[in-house]
Amino acid sequence: MKYRKDKYGNDISVLGFGCMRFTKKGTGIDLDKMDKEVMTAINAGVNYFDTAYIYPGSEAALGYVLAKNNARDKIYIATKLPQYLIKSKESAEKCFNEELERLKTDHIDYYLMHMLTDVKSWERLCELGIADWIREKKESGKIRQIGFSYHGNSDMFCQIVDAYDWDFCQIQYNYLDETSQAGVKGLKHANAKGLPVIIMEPLRGGRLVNNLPEKAKKLFENYKTKRTPAEWAFRWLWNQPEVTCVLSGMNSIEMVEENVKNASTAKVGEFDSEDFKLLEDVVKEINRSMKVGCTGCGYCMPCPMKVDIPGTFSAYNKLHTDSKFIGLKEYVMCTLLRKDSTSASNCVGCGKCEKHCPQGLEIRKHLKDAKRELEGPAYKVAKRFAKWFLKY
């Protein structure tokens, strides 16, 4: 296994174990199967395990396996505070103590504010006293390092990075999302601030393996270097020195062994110009079904009406390239789970955005199309829920 340094010089395995997708058995997690997978990973040198308060049964299952095998001190645990549920320091304390109990530990190595969506969501937490609460927990040793996970555009990500003295961060990033979400711009900004970057969704929820267009599969099959689509996706990430650890939701021994093998041989700078060209061609094949040719550059921002234009188009494209559920989920996260709505319906057609778009996109027209497809009945229900949910 290879390792990269965190902010304080600790070694983090370049392959992390994402604990959201443990195999289910009946109404819970298949603990025997999970035990074998987790311990195979630990014995192979994987030392970063990522879970969260809201992953059903995940924290308790991980705590059980670590205690059973006396393996707690062999790894780092990363888990998350569901900040969107927190209404006071007391509720944060209650949630945190419940996590310690589930994980059968007295401290969390890497603690994240789960799914910060904008600076205002962090400011809301600060108004509740979370910054003082974090300081107290770090001084006591119960939290070793503090960070946040993020879904949204790169400009807002950079603002959150700059808003606090974070120890690390976690972003969605893969060769298909290079210029969307936090993107390469966010990755490099965090790295420039000295923050280790943990990567989630390296395979875009399996999209870069299971749902590739046939022409994209052929490109991989006919290329001079023989690698699986998953290996290409992982190695593209490990090729970048700014990437610290890549999470994988491994749910078979074979998957653990394959990922460990690749992680043990991947290195920074191993890609050549032809390798990059291959992935560019794969992305072109994937994007043929995209509705809007938005690169996520952000030149159209800020919108006077607060519309998250890149976020809307990213969700709209995923509605057609991935699935309706994935597209709608991303749209809800980037427009509703914020103090101020950033939805396409805010658009008043002023046209300011179009004056700055390098692609010359008809942004107003595309926003209307996106609104029509994304803001249906399910979105309206989510909007009512979000208004209630975000009250404080």
C-alpha cells in the first residue's frame, strides 16, 4: 500500500474504505461478510475508513468489527456530523456521543461537517457555537482533525475552504467531474491552502464502470495499455499529487484485492499525453447524451438572482447521462439545501450570464428547459421539506 501525508504528517493510505455500501442482510448489514472485507483491507494496509451518522447501520457495524478484531488503533476513523440536523451545541454533542458509542471508541480521527453546501450553512453553525464546540473537542483529543464534505460548484467550495482553519476536506471528483462540482479548481485551491483532499465518487456511483456507452468501452478495450474502466478512473486520480486518498465502497473480497493491487502500484505522473487523450475521448462518448455543453467554468456567475447556473446544468445533464434520481438528487442538494434557494426558477431572464459565457450558450433557454424537467412534483415536495428543515 502507498501512503500520502495529511496536514500534520500522518500517513494516509491512498485507498480509503467507503463504508456507505456494506452488503445488506435482512434488515441490517451482513456483518460476517463485512468483517472479512474490512479485515482484508486493514491487513493489506488500508487505514482510512469513512462512514457517517446517517449511513444506516454503518457506524455500529464498523465499531463492531474493529472491536471484535482489536483493530481500532490500526486505522483512522472518519465520520460526519449531520450539520443540517443540528440546531444547537447540545444537539451536536448528543449526536457526537452517539457516534462514539456506535463506533466503540473514545475519539474520532477525522471528523467532517457533512455536506456543507454553501458558506451560509457554515455561518449558521458558527452562530450556534459550533466553532467553539470543535475547539473544545480538539483540545480534549476527542476530535483529532476537522474537515467538511461538499457537493456544489467550485467557487462556493473555495469560499468554504477560506472560511475556517480546516484540517482536510472531501469532494466528489473523477475524470467526468473534472470541471464540475468542486472540480480541479477546488482541488488545487484546497491543496494550495495545505489541505489534504479526500475523494468520494471516483466512479461516479458506478457510472464510469457499469453504464459506459459501448463506444467508450471499445476505446478502453482497444487501447495499448490494458486496464479495467475502474482502474483507469482510480489511476487518473492517483496520478495527481493534490489527491490524498480515494474512497471506494468495496463490498467483495475481490474488489478489495483488486483496488489494493492498483493502489500499491499507482504513482503520481504515470499518465502520458496518450493516456489523457484516451480519457478525453471516453468523456466525449459519455457526454454525447448531455443536454447542455456547460464546462462548469463559472464565468456566468454570480447570478443577480442567485441561480446556481453551473450546478443546475450539471444536475440537468446527469438527469440524462446517469439517471433521473441522480440528477434530481444533485439538483436538490445544490439549490434547496442552502439558506437561500439557488434554483433555475429564480431566473428573471436578464441575460447577464450569457454575456460572459465562453461557450456562447443560450443560458436562459437552457435554464427554462432545466426548470421544466427538474422542478416537477418531487422537487416541489423537497422544496417544502427543505424550508421546514432549514429553519433555525
